[in-house]
Amino acid sequence: MTDQKKGMLWIIIATFFFSLMGSFVKLGSTHFSSVELVFYRSFISLVFLFLYIVISHKEIKTPHLRKQIDRGVVGFLSLAFFFYAIAHLNLGSAMTLNYTSPIFLGFFLPFISHQKIKKSIFICTIVGFTGALLILDPHGEWQSWFAGLVGLVSGIGAALAYIHVIQLSKLNEPDWRTVFYFTLVSSIGSGLWISFTDYQKLVWNDIWILIPLGLSATIAQIAMTRAYRLGNSIVIGTLSYLAIVFSGIISLLYFNETMRIEDVLGALMIIISGAIASNISLKSRIN
């Protein structure tokens, strides 16, 4: 099997496990707050990553601690917003709104690199934002609107987090170290947050949700890293939208959540505009 095909296989695995992670967040949201779920997701991943680092004899210390902390904080907030959206929207819609990140990434990158924004990126942003408005449902209740806006903000946060990842990669920071500090900052941030709230005490029945939550997130993160290392970035970026498809299937079959015609149309607009924006951004970086 060629590296390109291996990369495609790894991104399919990654998107499936990201969708699986979303389903465990949905299940856990009936017992835990969004920030509590962020803590368990991050802390369990942190344990697995720490064991990997110790066994592999890798160096945890980073010469770019401030940059890693900045990335971790942005990623933590984006994750908290994403989990909130999953708890209050159907899984497919929440995942779709989070996957507006490539659209916002394409919009932000020219400003970061002091370049003129391309007309095609501007059009993709308008189309993607229109798709998001369809999902938000202007005739729905304000709680759904608020959750939808939070989901959209999670997409913006994910785009900003990825910009930090790009900058860290240019500083020759290995992917595993960036992921480690992200889970560390998220664990500390969410841990401090819930210490000031009436958090839910753990019982044995919660383990079957929380362990798979952290494990699926870890597998997805590792698989995505391998996918981008082995495959063509443009192809991998496009295939990453399979997470929306997997989430929609899980949402329908397991949670019995149906999507409106407007949801499906909005998702298609976001997927198409996001894939185009992602490809344009990646080509710009390559060139």
C-alpha cells in the first residue's frame, strides 16, 4: 500500500473516532457539564500521551512554552464550546458547525501572513456562513440559536488553534509535543473551572462513557497526525469532512435525531465551501 493510500485510510479512521468521541460527549452530557467532559477527555488523553512519551524516551520540555500555552488555551476554549454545542444540538449539526474551521482558517491566514484575501476565499466564507445560518434555524428557540452560535464560535476557535499549530510546526515543534501540551493545558483549565462549580461525582457506571471518550479522542488525534504525515494534505483535508457524514449516521441510528432539509443543505454548503477553502489555503502554504 502506498503512503497516499495509507494516509487516506488513517484519515477515515480519524474521522470515525472523532465522530465516536462526539457520541460519547452526547451520552455524557446527560450527567456531566461540557467543561467536566472536556476535563475527562483531556486528562485521559494526557495519561495515554504521557505513557507514550515515557516509553519512547521523548523530551517533554519545549523551548516554545508561551506559544504552546497560547495554543492550549485557544484549543481548550474551542473544545469547551464544541462540547456545549453537542450537548444542546443534534450531533450532526454540532459537528458541521465545528467544521466551519477551514473556512475561517482560509479567511484568517491572509491577515496573519499580511496578504490580500482571495476573492474565492471570500466567496467560500459567505457560502459557508450562509450554510451555518440555515443550520441555526432563525425560527427556532433561542436556546437552539445560542447553542448554534456557540458551535460556530468553536469553529472559529479551531481555526485559530490550527494557526498556532502551523506556527509551532514552523518552529520545528513535533506534533506529539503540541498535542501533549494541548491536553495538559485543557486538563488544568477545565480542572480549575469545575473546582469552582458543583461538579458531578463519579460513579462506576460513568466509566464506560468517560474512558471511551478519552480513548477515542486519543486514537483520532494520532490517526489524523499520521494521515497528514503520510498523505497529500489537500486530499486529507477534503476527506476529513467524513466526520460530518459519520456523525450524521450515528445521530440518526443511535440517538434517533433527524436533520431538517435546511440542516442538510447547510451542511452541504459548509462541506463544499470548506473543502474549497481548505484546498486553496493548503496550496498557498505549499507554494
